Amino acid sequence: MTTKAFGWVVEVTPPAPSAIIRFNVAEPDKTQAVDAVRRRVREASGANVAAVTALSSHAVYGVLRMKRGDVSRAD
């Protein structure tokens, strides 16, 4: 059984040794979630960007109160 993703946790790993930055992205498509972070987050330039965890509709719309396309820092 697969659960439909309503968003993704996307990690940005800078090329220099520093902390991984996580973002919540209200985009159900994994590739589009990564692209959204690349477009909107300055730290993503030249960094490794990857969607690592799917988010449920409850997490995206209920807990985080995001609208589709929103990107927010997960800290």
C-alpha cells in the first residue's frame, strides 16, 4: 500500500562542510518540490538538493497550514 504524498521534506546539503538545511514543501511531485527549493532558496545554489520524506495531507494542510507551492524552513 502506498500513501499519496501531499508534500516533501527537502534537504539542502551545502558543498562546504556545514549543517544540512531542511525545508517543508507543499508540492506533491517530488521533482517539482526539489525544483521549488532550487528556485526560492539562496543556499540551494551549488548545493545537493534532495526530497527525503513524503508529507501527508494532514501534515501539509493541517499542522503546517501551507498552501500548494509553499516552501518553508523546517527548523
